[in-house]
Amino acid sequence: MKHKTIYIVIYLIFNVAFLSGQELDKNLFDAIVKFEKQDYKQAAILFSQLIETNKNNAILYKYRGACFYDLDKTNDAIRDFLLAEKQKKGFASLELAAAFAKQGNASEAVRFMKRHLESKYKVSESRINQNEAFANIEKTKKWKKLWEKKWYSKNEDKIEEVEYLLKNKNKANIQQAEQLLDEILNTRKKNHKAFAMRGKLSAEQGNYKNALADFDAAIDITKRNAEYFFERAEVFAHLKKNKKAAQDLDKAIELNPYNTKYYKKRAIVLSRLDKYDDALKDIQLYINYFPDNSEGRFVCGMIFYNTQNYLDALKQFNTLLEKDKTKAKYFVARANVFMKAKRYEKAENDYGMALDLDPNDGETFYLRGIARFKNGKKKKACFDWKQAFENGNAKATKQLQKHCNF
């Protein structure tokens, strides 16, 4: 995306505050997904249609303004940002600063940047600097004078440093980031952002107990951030506490029903709870917007498989394998469908393709052994079960003892 700063600000504000408790508006969903896919021309058309029936919604003007900004229709962008700003002071001040800077208008850029820095919507200086438009005015006296004032607290500076360290991860940077987050929380125990950042860092390192404690703390401080519920759901899922994960995902979607990744994750969690009908609704909503997303399509295929809709499952796995033959799990999944259809030769071939990609997978050796045995290839089946046993598959022992004089 050309101008990430505007998108990031919209996403964060939209995520936290605006749509809690509202029913899903398909037209708005369509517009947001077009925006996420960087189809700004079509997104602008859709936001315009929404504005026709809702002229007092600041977020719609802000989104459409961002579309115009990235389409280089800067005057139109400024018009929309001003309309959003009129409804909520500070809400579009950063976007206005960027748009005026893009035009080389330092006076207006500085005026709105000052308003932004004084607002509750203030983002870090590094995020501001991500927008290349400010390079147009960075050497002007007005811009330099603006930044003579210290706009950020010590803890805000530390948060920004942590963000930088985590974008450039290595062992030393991770340790330094952890130290800075500890320092922040030792001096300000109500910093939900620091708790969430430390929780995410712990989760990435597999320390789910500490991650859960930090996300609990972040959510205790603010219960209006959908992303915190999503991140905690990820931790619960890793801990195999799928019921709690589903509850957190329900809350995340209640707070922000327009974030598509929440639906994909909830589909996965609901599948683990055998709630396949609800899981299917979520994943079909997701792949309707992102048909090329392989993870979403795989999840959909597995739901069909687990509900004995084998033909639909086969269609999903065929589509995946038409585009990508490098994933062993795709071949295994399709082979499992062939087994249900008693097409043992095809199943054997697909298990074989999976083993070419992952030659030490004991489970796949075991499954191919079953396919071969069903197809009258006892000797080859025994070979596979022996390989499965040697690769740690305990189930193979029973087959070896029963059929192979083991």
C-alpha cells in the first residue's frame, strides 16, 4: 500500500470504537474489503453509496478520503477529511496534515498536525514519518518549529522504541523490548498497550501462560479493543481452550464485525468444538471475499470433510492443489476424501505425493499403508506400517502385529 499511515490510523480507530453492537452491514463490509485489497476506485464508489444514506458518519468520510488520497485526488481527500474532522475534532487531523503536506502546504499541514498531536488519536512519531508526504515540508521552518516541542512522554517514547525493535527482531532486540515493556509497566501499571505488546511477544515465544496474564491485564484496563480479544483468543487456541477462544472471538466480532480475520479464526476454533454449521458460515463469509486465501479454503474443505460432505471437500482440495502442490497436508486431505469414496489407488497416490514432500511423517505412512492394504497390496502396506512405526506412529504396531508377523 502506498500510504500506510492513513490506513493504519483508520484501522486502529475503526477497530476500537465505532461499530460495537451494530449488525453487520454487507455493503459496508464490501467497501472495507475493497479498501483492504487496495481497490481504491471501487471502494470510493461503495463508500459514496453508503454516504448517500448516512451523511453524518465520520468513518465513511474518512475511508472515502483515504481512497481519494491513494488515487491522488488530494482535493477530494481533503474535502472528505474536513467533513470527518468537523464531526469529531482530531479524528482526521493526521490525514489532513498528510494531504496538505502532499500539496506542499506547510501552514495547513502544521496546523492539523498540531491538532493531531494534541488529540486522543495521536500516533507515534515513527508512524507519522512513514508517510512520504511529510518529506515535502520537513525542511520548512514551520515544520521544524512544530517538532521543537516534546509531544511524547517517556513511556510513549519507549513504546515507539519497542515497536522499532520488534520490526527488526533478533535475540538482542527481543530482550531489549521486553526490558523496556517491563520498565513501562513498573512505572505505569495501567498501560494496556504495553501489556498487550508484552503479551503478544510472550505468545510468539510460546510462553502462553505469561501471554494470557498480560492480555487479561490489557482487557481489564480497556474492554473496547477488539484486537486484544482476538490476540487472547489466539493464546487460548494454542492452549487448546477452544471454548474460551470462541467466546473471545465472539467479543472481538461484536466490537468490530468488519475484520475478516476474526471470522477465519472463529471458524477454526468452532470446528475444533464440532460446531460445524457455525464454522461453515464464518469460513464461507471469509472465502467469499478472499477466494485465493489457501488457509481459508483448506479450513472450508476440512469442515466439509468432517460433516461428510465429501464432494464439496474434494472441490476445495482440488482447487488448492491446482494452485499449490508444495503442501503435504493438501495431498493428505484429498487422499482422506478418496479413502471415504473407496478410491484406494488415488488415495495411495496422494499419500505418496505427501511423503515426497515430507518423508518422515509417520501418520502419512500409516494412512498409505491402510490404502494399500484395502487395495490388496499387503506387502507394500507392511512396508508402510514399518516406516510409520519407525517414525513414531504407535497405531502402526497393531497393524504390523495383525497383518505382518511383527
